[in-house]
Amino acid sequence: MPLYTFFLEYRGGTYVSQVRARSSPLAIKAWAGKLIELSVPGLGLRAKSDLAEKILHDDPSALDGLKNTWCSSALVRGHLALIHFTQTEG
């Protein structure tokens, strides 16, 4: 099963995590499900839940000129949460 690496940029910090999934749509769902476990200053449980909901209802955009790399974003508590992810294995 492919490995996906996620890069979350939020309020000046970058937070990296990985999930395994059979496809990019399943990867974003798996990542949203594990978001609660990430330690992100300024992003509490309610904000993480809000971000997960927004991400699950958004279609990630494939990045032009790159293979197996996508981007998604959401506003959470007035701050931009920018998520890039790439299939890094498999």
C-alpha cells in the first residue's frame, strides 16, 4: 500500500506526518482521521475537528508539473491551513 507524506502549514509552523492508503482520496481521509493525534500549537481538538471536516469536503488539487502531489487548504479560526501531500512510496 502506498505511503503518503503530508505537510501542514499553520500559523507559521510546518507539521509533517505520513499515512498509508490505496489512493490519494483515501489518503486524505486517513490523514483527516489521524489529525487529532498531531501536535499543532494553536490547533485544539475543536479546531482539528473543524479542519478535518473541511478537508473531507474539499477535492485536493493536483499540482501542475508534479507527479503524485496535491494541495488543499481551509480557514480554521481565521488562519489558513495549507496542506500539501505527495505519494512518497509505492
